Amino acid sequence: MAKPVVDGLERALAPQGVEVIRLSVASRVGATLAGRYGVRGIPTLILFDGAGDPVLIQVGRLKKDSVLQMVTRLLKVS
């Protein structure tokens, strides 16, 4: 049931210019990236900073508030 949380994140972050990208581990690109970042469970949310480095990884139940807090911190730094 991650879709409603991710939908909410997408709506909340769009005005700030933050892009939400959804990938399926069943796709070739999704499987490649899942291997690269060590994804072991579904759903997994990975938040990247402006340099492309992962700064937050959530597996299982997604926590919208912690994602929004991290994005706010990243936007203040950049």
C-alpha cells in the first residue's frame, strides 16, 4: 500500500521542483538499480541528494513525514 503515500509525496513535493520517479523491480532498469542499491524488500523508497547520492532509504511501510523533513533539509543546503 505504498502508492497512496508516494502519491501524497509527489503532490507535496512537485511545487518545490522535486521529482518522484517510480520504478518496478520487474523492469530491466528497475532490476539493475535495485541491484546497485541493494534493494532487498518491496516497497523501497530511496531519496537522493543533488549529487545523486542516496541520503535516505526506507524499506517496507513508508514514512511520509521523514521523507518530507529530509527533502526540506536538502533544499536548504542547496
